[in-house]
Amino acid sequence: MHGLTRAKKIKILKLHGDNCFYCGTKLIKYWKADHVLPKSKGGTDALKNLVPSCSGCNASKLDLTINEWITMMKTILNRFEHEHS
């Protein structure tokens, strides 16, 4: 998980709980520490910038900000609804 220490990973879970920050899925064994503001856009490894994320949300968010990711997910949902209505 981004080379974070075990202690930092435990702090992330204590701060945010053991559910995915984005979708609410219960995190059992495998999870990622996601940068709310991606490092590629100036984010840091500070605790205030790290949240627990399931593998699916982490993989789909890539290096997007939350707003960019939500916009992308809405676009995908709208396209799906349009094609299947």
C-alpha cells in the first residue's frame, strides 16, 4: 500500500473505520490507502489525505480527484442507462 508503515495503515482505519471510504464496502483483508488528492496533483502521504479504499474503487479512481472521479462515474452511469433503457 504505497509503502506506508503498518502503524500508518492502522491510523487510517482508526480515523475512517474499516469500510471503503468511497462505496462503503466492508474491508476485510485487502484494501488500499488512497490519496484523496492524488500525489500526481500535489497530494501527500499525510493522514488527512489518505483514506481506506477497496481495490475496485482504488483502481477506478486512478489519479483523479474525488470530483473528477464522481463526474467520470456519472458519465458511465448515464451512458449505461441510455444504452439499456
